[in-house]
Amino acid sequence: MKQLLIPLVSFLLLCTGCGCRQPELCLYNLFEQVDSSPPVFLAATMINQYNATLTFNEPIGHDSASLRCGQNTITNTSVSDTSLTLSLAKPLKMGESLALEGRVEDLRGNSLQFTTELWAKNSNPAQVLINEFTTKGSETNPDRVELLVTGRGNLAGLTLYAGVPEDWSDRLVLPDRWVERGTYLVVVFGKGDYDATNYPSALQTGLGSNNGCLSIAQSPEWESPLIDAVVWGNMSTTTFEGFGSASLLSQVNHIYGCGHWNSKESKHVIDSNTSTATRSLCRDRLIDTNTSGDWYVCATKNATFGSQNSQEKHIP
């Protein structure tokens, strides 16, 4: 028995490996060396109004797919290696989504059941920048974020996150609306009084008062690329490398990895200490170097949501 135990333990150790980034877990029958793990669902992307592609981590059996969506009809499916393409009977309208349930098998017959959401493809997305925001809102001046359109296009599906696509506390998916360059959009993240033309966020939970981040992505799909992001902090928090939570630390690392902030250190974020509900954090003349130097705190009661930023700066 001892002679059999030593090789088996050695084999398990070799399979486990070491290091901080492990490969995807694969289960094998130790005696038959057969793959026993189901496929992993990676992404769902609309190609146009009628067709979508689902992507998995391994080849899918050609006749194994079973898909259903209550609000539409799937007219055709086809499989090519790790991708599954489906066709819808009715077009998915801009700014709308469709719940999809499915089951697939890999070439060994290991099955996966999944649910996902398909979002309509925006072929002409507007270009936007985060231009002004407050994080210490009140009932009369709730937390707000101003987006400035820097390139004409459609807003449909553009998504503003308190956080990042994979980890957020609140968000807004913008509707189907064509906008011109120079248009200001105001998103309200906190409960309270605000202009009826503003967009309320989904949960109205407010932003992180002292430490936090915002990001905007091209669509609500979790693998969607970011368009812009900002990070702020009070410069005095000591936990989790100065960010105060493991979640925010992870979000900042994601933003840094995407190239939308130039540092993952808390000492290089926008200083939020002197901001208030009416002293907003403002982008300076549309400068976008992904650094805290792009931003300043405006003078008291000089927040200008919905119009050009005040150039009167707060002097501590």
C-alpha cells in the first residue's frame, strides 16, 4: 500500500502546482485521465440587433446547446469551436436587454447550465468623460456625477458604475438617446431633491464619501472596455493599502490595469478632504492624463452640474 500511496501523492502535488495565479481548475479521473469538468461560460456579446455570440473556455458539442429566452424566440444556433452563435426572431432594441438561459456540453459530455443577459449592440456610441462629481451629498444636494459628451453618438448601453463592471455598489445604464458633442449629462447617486432632467442611478445608494471610484464602460457586459475612470481618497485611511476595503483596492487595481488611472497607490488619488455637497470635484479644462492633477475642488456653492465647470477654485 505504501508503494502506491507515494506516487499518487506526488501526482496530486504536480497537478496542484504553486504560484499566485493558478490555471482554471480541471478535474481528472486519476485512473482514466478523463476530463470531468464542465465548460466555463466566459462572455455574451451581441453582434447586431439579431445575432449574439456566447464564448466558452473549451470546444462545445455541436448538438448539445439548449437555449431559451421568454421575451423572444431563438430561430437558429451554430457552434464553432469555443463559440456559439444564436439568432433572434425579433431585433433587440437599443438600450434594452434580454435574459437568456441555456445548457451546453463539452466534447466529453460534461454539461453546464447558465443564465446571462444580452444587451443590444450600440454601433455608434457617444464618447464621454467624467467631468464633475460630489461624494458628500445632502438631501438638497445629493451625490451627483456629471458626464460631458466629447464625441457625438448614441448613449444606449453606456454604463456608469460606482465601482467597476465586475464589482459595483450602484450603476446607471444610459438609455437610447442621440447626443451631440458638448452635451452635459447629470447622474444622481443619492436620495434627495434633484432636477427632473437628471438620470437617477439604479439603487440610489450614494458614493463613497471619503474613498471610492467611478468608471464608465461601453456596455453593461462584464467584459466591456472602460471609457473613463476616476479614483478619490482622504489620504489618511490606513487599511487595505490606504483604500479602506478589499473591494475598493481590487477596483482600483482593475482601473489601473485597464490604463484609466496612472497609479494604484492611494497617495496618488484625487484628494477628497476639502470637497463638500456644494464644493464639487471638477475636471480642469477637459485635461485627461488619468492623474489627480486633472482635478480641483471648486469654491463653495460653485458646483455647476449640467453646465461648464466653474474655474473658481477652493482655497483651503
